[in-house]
Amino acid sequence: MSVLAQREAAALREKWLGEKWLGEEWLGRILSTRPADRPAAEAAITGLYGLIGLAPPRFHWVPSPLTALTTLPPGLRPRSAEDASRVSDWPLTRRFQAVVTGLCLDLDPRVRRAHRGLDDWIRRDVHVSLERSMDGAFVRPVLAAHAPHLPRPAWYRTQSAFWVAHYDALRRAGAVFTAEQARQLDLWATAAASCGPWWPRQDVCVVSERPTVLRTEVWGDDGEVRPHCPDGPAVRYADGWEVHAWHGTLVPPWVITDPSVERIEREENVEVRRCAIERIGWDAYIERAGLRPVASAPDPGNPGHFLRLYDLRRETRVLLAVNGSVERDGTRRRYGLTVPGYFRDPIAAAGWTYGLSAEQYSLLVRRT
């Protein structure tokens, strides 16, 4: 890299460091539990309707996404083409998605030509991080209300703040947009920052309030925010709809409020069962469930810690281990892995979970 290129890269980096707080500003908007700014939201959505040549809609406000997805606004007839599980295929959502695609296609070449290095930093520090946080704090809880087994609908990505924050950060860091590009970006930014999700129809737009409770934790090296609350709902709306979550995994309320060995035994979902055991604590669960110890051994993949093998049920055993990586709070997470009942050697069982033999696992420097 030439001296001039190095100086330009350093200048871009310095410029971005001065604007990096924008990611936190947008994250604060995503996680806000304040009442929606209804006048601002309605004005912005009205402007977005204008972009696709439609008159202002009638606005129907609801207290939660669950209400929006399970009830129809007064005076509106049900239409098979507007089933909630196919929201990305609604006539208007497809038109709005085309508007966003066109805006991004206009902005990207301009940005990449003039601010390539800056765009890369912002994409990593703002776009990707906010997308993951938005997915955990909003999209997955909304899907849990009506379509937990469906792919993430594109419409929720269209109205999400992460792509808006990306271009907003570029603009504040020096990227120049046309007046029309800036106007469109401002409309999407105001809508994303003023209310909960919204569902557009020809004459009426259903808009959700924000949650009244949103409890999260920061996880991972990139600072992803995910829903988590150890003693109550992680998400709650004014109409009483609640979502419980354990370290980002959505779980039934009993996992948080009343976990028990009996309920864990009846639970078929492996992830829910794991969360319930972690909620109780592995030591307490082992004692209450009366799990019989089979064997223990020093963990060659995690020096200073032990692997412990217990009888579980139905010809299976559980391997209790300690995470090789330190959590953000400085602790090491304990976790259990189910293994076939024929294992008697904890090291062989640990190797099996990695697809390795006992000898191969013993040669690991440190697992994660």
C-alpha cells in the first residue's frame, strides 16, 4: 500500500471512529420500550405510501404484534392473499421491498466508489451487528407468535433498522446522497425509529406499539444483543403478550418460572430441555434427578477442568463439561451433552461429540 493510500485509509478510519457511536444510537432505538411516536410514524409511513403512488392509509394501532397478526382491523375483510404467514408476498409489501431494493442499488455504487474502506468498516460494525440484534430482539419473538417454523419473512428485514443505520452512518461520516435518496432514507429511518412493526394494506396500515419490557444480554465478540431474562418474560407488550427467553433461545414460560425435573423429562425439544436444566443449574439438576455418576476424568481439551459422565435415561448418558471459552462476565459456562449409553469413558464421549476418537481428542490443545 502506498503512503498516500495509507494516509487515506487512516483518515477514513479516524472519521469512522468519530461516528461509531451511531451503532449504539440505533441499537437504543431498536431496544426502546417507550411509547411509539405515533404522529412521526404515521407521517413517515404516509410518505412511504406516496413512494408507490398510494394515498395516505387509515392507521390502525395495536398493542402488540400478536394482536396485529391474529385480528383484522374493523371494516376489513379477510383475504387469502394477505395471510400473516405469507406477509412478504402481500401486494404492498412486495412493492415496498422493490422500493428499498432500488434505493440500495442506487446508493451502493456511489458509496463503494467514494468510500469503499469506510463502507467495509460500517458494514461490519453497524450493519451486521444490528441485523443480528434485530433478529434476536424482534424478528424471532414476532415469528413465535404465528409462524415459528417458517423462514424469516423478507418484509421484516425491509422495515428493520439495520440497513437504514448502515446508510445513515455513511451519510453522517461524509457520503453524499442526492436529495431524493436522502428523502427516501429519512422516511425509512423515521418509521424504523418511531414505532414497532407495521403491516401495509391498500387502505389501512396496521402498526404495533413497542414492547413495554425488553430484557437482553450482550453476547459474543461482535456485541450481539439477544433476549434473555432469568426471572420473568424477556419481552412483554401492553396487551399481556409475553415471550420468555434463556440466553437467546425462546422457551415456554415454565422454563423460567417453574422448571422441574418432571417437566424436563417430558420435554421433547432438546434445546428447551437444555435451557431448563441450565435454569435450575447442573449440580442441582443432577441431585434432584438422581443421576448416577459413571466416571470422571481431567479434560485434556480444557486444562484445569473435568469431564463428568452420568446415566440419564433411555439408554443415554449425559456428559457434563465446562466451556473452553470465557464468557463476557469472566465466568465459564457449564453445559451437558447427551451421548450414547455405551460410553463409559468421559474422554471417549467428549471426542464423539466432535467426531473424534478418545486419542484424537486427547491431543487437542484447547477446545472452545
